[in-house]
Amino acid sequence: MGATERIAELMKAMHEREIGEMLDFAEFLLAKRDREKTEAWATLDKYAGRYDGAKWQREELYDRAGLR
């Protein structure tokens, strides 16, 4: 039995108020997912255009003053 079928079975044994709480929670989860997706895209947008596509040499990365 999959999750959808299991939830349907559980709902048959619940009162209307409890089903309403489940609905509220499901809507919360969807809103949370959308919010997290929006935040992830905002992070990508924040750094958009910073990489110019230039090739780099690994050895040059270790020659920085902060690594000495």
C-alpha cells in the first residue's frame, strides 16, 4: 500500500476537524517547498553574471596570500 492509499485509509477513521488539520499541514508543506525553491533561485540570482567563463589553473589557486 502506497502513502496515498494509507492516508486515504487513515482519513476514513478521522473526524472532519482532524481532516481539516491534515489539510492545513499539507498546505503548509507545499508553501514551505515553494518558499525554499524561491530562496534557492534568489541565491542563484544573487551571483548571476559573476563567472565570466574564463579558464583557470589549479596551481594558481594555491598561490593566494590567504593560503600562506
